[in-house]
Amino acid sequence: MTIPCELFKTLCKKYNIEIQDSVCQALSQSPTLDLANQTLAVGTCAVLGKILQSTTCISKASFEDCLLEEDGLKSILLGLCGNSSVKTLSLKGNSVQGNGTHAVAKMLRHNNTLTRLSLEWNNLGLCAETFAVFCEAVGNNSALQYLDLRSNQLGTDAAIHIARALTKNNTVIAIDIRWNSLGAAGGKTILESLHHNRSLKKVDLVGNNIPSEVISSIEQELSQNSQAAVVTQEYTSRTELLKQQLEHHERYSSHEIERLQESLAETELKLNKTIKESSFRTGQLEESLHSKTLEVGAVESKLSLATSALHLCQERLAAMEARNKTLEEELQRSQEQAQKQSNRDRETMEAMKVDHSEVERTLQNTISKLEAQVGELDFQKSNQKRQILDLREMVCSLQSEVKGARAECEELVSSEVAKHKEVMRMMEQQHNAEVQRIKNEYQLVETEMRDRLSNLDAQRCETEVEIASLRVQVTTERTTSQSQQTSLRQQLKAEHAAAVRGLEERLRAMEESRNDAEERMRSQIASCSSLTATNAKMNTQLHALRNQLTQLEAEVEGKALEVKAAESRVRDEVKLQLEELEQERLQTAKLNNTISQLQR
């Protein structure tokens, strides 16, 4: 079973509608839905309308002689409003009239895929208002090509509505109005409508009480329409062929232009890449030089720290010496004080002896006191002697401490000087190695830059050769396109003149048709002018591309000059940095000399 049949069964079960086996069998034979001579209930018609609204596998639907009720017909036509696959619909023998006709008109307003519509054996002409709405929908429809209105009780008023629809519509090719009651007036209105319709090729009017003269004039109009349609079809086919050729040429030229643009973009990318690499390399060199300068600054800072440490050691040594001097001075002062005290004691003893000899006789009573005082003085003298000995021991210990501190300071200074010498020697070795490495890197960079410059020159030569070849190709293609355009214009003019002569010979008596043909020829001339305008646009684009090529060449030359200038600038900067490093090396040598002098 196919999907529409399964959908029909599910919908019938959902809405509690009796499943008709004949409908299931018809749905299983897609893409044709043939329900002719079947009795369809309103619920079945509603389900069929939902299926037609959603399915896309049915292209032909036939409801002939089903005697559909009005609600069932509306459900089916409502489903066809949203359908995009049914191209043929037959509603023969269903007594369509009134609201049914209105539903058919609504379907034609919303459906743009239906090409064949059969309404034979219905009653469309019974209600003039609904038939007018139907004819208006036919006039506004842009897909319908075949319309069957046989045996629909159509009168003279219906012929007026049909004529209005035919004047508006330009897609209906054939219409069948047999076995109605149009009459002579209706035939004349249809004949007048054919003066404004150039797409209709067949009209069947048998059984409408129309005179033979009117039918012959109608047939003549239709033959003229068919001939004009053949001529216009040939003309449109030729113009389509020319249009396709021009489009092919435009695509080819656009493809070539894109290829040229891609090649130019690739060359520009290569140049940008080489320039970026050179700038990146110069940046690396600058960074390496900056790092070396930072290292030299660090070495200088280390040297300054070593010198400051040496100055601190010297200051400490001077402070220790000053302290020793102060201690020696204090010792000397203490010795001088002790000597002065001993001298004073001696003087007092001598004075006492003199006084004793003078007043010996008078001071015999005080001898014991003096002897006691002498003992005390002896005790004080012994104490002073002990203090002098202690001071001498302290001075000796201080001298030994000063000698130890001086030895330690000398050892520290000698070790620091040795370390500083070793550091300076290592720094000098590193400096020499870095200078040599920088020289080697500079030589390598210089050789690489020279190689790249030579490669860039070779690439520039290649791009110039390619640009020259592309210019030659563009000029040849332009000349060939111009020659093809001139030949095509001549062919178009010749064919146009031949078509005009043939139309003038054939259609002298048809003024309105000739006006239409002239309007169509004007549209074709406008299309030719548009083609010439596109050709002019292509020429302007080619001119713009040439200007872009010249600009790109100028940019390539400017970039080559910029590369050369950058190379010279980098060389000068490297030379200046080498000179600065040499000066720094001389300064470090001078500093070493000064350090050695200071050590001496």
C-alpha cells in the first residue's frame, strides 16, 4: 500500500468514517486518482480533501459522474487550494452550480499548478453571478491551459464573462464551449476578445447557434494567433540561444577574470608573507640585540655591586683600623694617667720626707699616722699596679682580636677579589662568545636576506611575465568577443529585418497584431541594448582590472623598495649595536684595569 491509502485509513479511523475499499484501491494507484462513477459521502470527500492538501504524489484526479454533494465538492476543492502536484482535474457530471461554482473559482484563485480543468455536463450557467466570479478567477489564473465548459447551459451573458476572462488571461491555449446557447451575439463578443488575446489557439463553438461567418472569422483569428505564436516562438528561441551564448561568454570571461584575480591575490599573499618573514626576522634580531644589551647591563650591575661590596669591605677595614687607633689612644692615655699618678705619689713622698725632716721634731706625735698613711698609699700603689697589668692584658687581647679581624678582612677581600676576577673573566668570555655568535647570526641573516631578495626578484620577473601573458590573453579575448558581438548584432539585425518584412507581408490587414509584434520587437531591442550595456560594463571591468594590475605592479615595486630600505636600516642598526658593544667591551676592560690598580 502507498502512503495516501494509509493516510486515508488513519483519517477515516480518526473521524469515525466508513472506509470505502474502492477509494483505497484508487489511492493505491498513484499518481492517478480515478474515482469516476463512484458514490462518495461527504465525510469521505472531507478526508480526500485533507489528503490532497498534504500529498504530492497525485498528479491527475478524476471525479467524473460522481454526483458530488455541495459540501463534499467544497471539501475536495478546499484541499486542492493548497495542492502543488495535481495538474489535471475532471469534475464532469457533478451538477456544479451556485456555491459549487464559487468554490471552483476560489480554488482557481489559490492554485497555481492546475493546467487542465474539465467541467463538462454541469450547470455553471444557471447562476450568472457565480459564473462571473468563476470567469474572473480564470482571467487571473496564470497556470490554466485547457478549459472544458461543454454542456453547461451558458447563454449570451456567460459569453460576455468568458470574453472578459479571455482578454485578461494569456495562458489558456484551448477552450471547449460546445453544446451551449451562446448565440450570434456571444460569438461576436468572443471574436472581439480574440483581438486582445494572442495565446489562444483553439476554441470549439459547435452547437451554440453561431453563424458560420462568425465561426470562420474566429478560426481565422485563431490561425493568425497560431502563426504569430510560431513566429514569436522561433524568435524567442533564437534570442534564448543568443542569450545563452552571451551568458556562456560572460561566464567564461568572468572565470578568466576570477582566475587572474586569484593569481594576483596569490602573488600578493606571497609578497606579504616574505615581507612579514623579513620583518619578523628583523624583529628577532632586534630582540636578540635588546636581550644582549640587557645582559651587558646585568653584567655592569653585577660589576657595580662587586665594586660597592669592595668599598664596603674597605670601609669596614678603615672602621676597624680607626677602632684600633682609638683603643691604642685610650691605652696610651691610661698609661699616661698611671704614670702621672705615680709621679704625683713620688712628689708627695718627697714632700713628705722634706716635711718630716723639717718637722721631725715637731711631728713625732703624728709618725704613727703617717706610717698608716704610707701603708695605705702602698696598698693603693699595688692596686694601681694590678689595674695597669689588667689594662695591658686587655690591650694585648684587643690587639690580637684586631690582628684576627684584619686577617679575616684580608682573606675576605682576597677571596672577593679572586671571585670578582673569575666572574669578570667568565663575563668577558661570554661577551666574546656572544659577540662572535651575533656576528655569525648577522652573516647568516645577511645571506638569507640576499637569497630572499634574489628569490623575490625572480618571482617578480615571473609575475611580470604572467601579467604580460594575461594581458595578451585579455586583449585577444576582447577582440574575439567584440568580433562575436558584431557578428551577433549583424545576425540579429538581419533576422530582425527578415522577420519584419515577413510580418509586413503577412499581416498588413492586422493592425493590432502588428502593434503587438512591434512592441515585442521593441522589448527584444531593449534586451539587445541591455546586452550591449552589459558588454560596456564588461569593458569597464576589464579597464578596472588593468588599473588594478598597474596598481599591484606599483605596490610590488614599492614593497621591494621597502624591503631594501628595511634591510639597509637593519644593517645600520646592527652596526651601531656592534659599535656600542665594542665600546662597552672597552669600558669593561678599563674597569678591569681600574679594579686591578685598586687591588694593587
